Amino acid sequence: MKVGLIGYGKAGSAVAQVLSEDPRYDLQWIATRSGNPTAVTLGEQTIPVTALTQEHLSDWLDQHPVDALVDFSNAASAAIYSDEVQRRGLTVVTAISSYDDSQLDRMRELGKYAKVLCSPNITVGINFLIMAARLLREIAPFADVEILEQHFRDKPEVSGTAKKIAESLDVGGEKITSMRLGGIVGHHEVIFGFPYQTVRLIHDSIKREAFGTGAAFALNELRNCPQGFYTFDDLLMKRVRAQILAGHTS
């Protein structure tokens, strides 16, 4: 599968490294706001870099066609590439946490024309945590719930993943506690307070390459999906249902 990567910050560069090493994917190019540097060396590969502009993108895709876009840039990028995704039916995996409602509606609309996965945190582990937390919340709706998120010092906003956890558990934002500390990539913890016991579900991102393995997982799962808008939960539940069915038939 030929892939174009949008965004080459701290997360994007880690994702590029993972995708370039995965034999299932062929990382064709990287797009950034400025188009600099003009190329990136990953192992023995030299990956061209282009500027992400609406005027330039159509010609670039004609000359450098891909099957999928992986977006680790910012919420504004979707407006630049969405028309081309719709026209070409490109698969999209986006890990942007700051879409507003109108931007998110546009991504859902793209699901009519392409395979689109949208997840504010694209690590396999955190999405498994969310799935497990939802199950526990359903089993014990009476339990107290608190969410703790810790990130690197310069992250300004409340974690989009923490907001998603709160939404999935039907609790308000006041249940989220945020901490900013040097050296932390990402820590999310869901604490359930029961009478006489406590349950803690914890996920730590040790290196940003975890985002790359999550993106690679999503791309592979979407191969066998019809056109539509997906969350990471959808892909995991597809796997869970397959395992349950396999258990019933074995």
C-alpha cells in the first residue's frame, strides 16, 4: 500500500520511521506546511517532502499517487486534502485530537466516498483501555470514576484522548485531572472507585513510535472494510467479534 504522510513534527517523524520499516507499506512522500526540508532520509530511503497547499496537492497526487493518507498534522489540514480524498477515494487515517464539530462532520461526510478512520489517540493500547473502561462502566455504573492525564510540559490543551474517555464513560470534563511534566510522552489512567476496592486502568506511551504502530494497524484493518467513517473502537470490536465467533465454532 502506497502511503502519504501529512505532518512531520515529533509524532509525525516517529510515524514516518515506523511506516518506512513496515514491509506492508511504501511511504511515498511527506507533506508539511512549509515543504521543508525538501527530503527526509529514513534508513536507506530518501523520502521527498512537499508543501501541503490546496493549489499544489492535486498535481502532486497525479505525479505521486498513493492509496492512503496518514495525518499527524493539525485540524486545518483536512480542509486542504478532503476534496482530493473524495475525488480519488483515498483511505484516510487521522490522529488529530482538535477537530471542532464542523470539521468532524466533514470527516464523517468523507466516509461516504472513502475509508476514513478518525482517532484522537491512535495507539492500540489506549483504545483497548477505552474499550475495557466502557465494559467496566456498564457492569458497575455506580462506581466513582476519575480520569488522570499526564503529558509533556508544552502540551497546552486538555488531552483529546482524556476527553474521549470521559465522553465514552458518560462523565463530565470535571472528572479529568491534567498534569504537565517534562519527560512524559503520554499517560492516561482511569480510576474506578468501588466499595472496598479500586480498579485502575493505565496506559503509558513510552515512545511516539507507538503512534506509528497504531497507524499501521489501522491501515491494515481498513483493507478489509467497506467505505465508511470508523473509529479505532470499531476496528477493535471487529477483531473482538471475530474472536468470539471463532471461539463458538472451535
